[in-house]
Amino acid sequence: MQIVVRLDVMLALRKMRSRELAERIGITEQNLSLLKSGKVKGIRFETLAKICDVLECQPGDLLEAVDDTPAD
């Protein structure tokens, strides 16, 4: 099982650009881009809470567990 980041979907639904979100939560656009692409090993709960506050969503709206075992 792997965790997939759906931040890009939520940004599109909220009609918000990555740059605006990065500014509002106090991280760099580069770090936000890494988070969106799933290339990070973890995220601080404080950062996740700020993202959820700005986007008015729940952590489950941003993160999804996906079964990565091959189907037989």
C-alpha cells in the first residue's frame, strides 16, 4: 500500500494556485511542489493542518491510501 497525495486535485477544486497556497502556509513553492508530486518522505502535522485550514478540507481529502499490489 502506498499513500498518494491529492493536493493538486484540491487546489483545482478551490481554484487556487500553488504559489498562493505556499505563501499562505509559509513554505516555499519548491517544497510545495515536492509535496504535490509525492516526492517527500513525510509532512509535519502543523503543515498539514495549515494546508487543510487554507483549503477548508480534511487530511483525508489530501491523502489517499492506494493498494499497489499487482492484480492477478
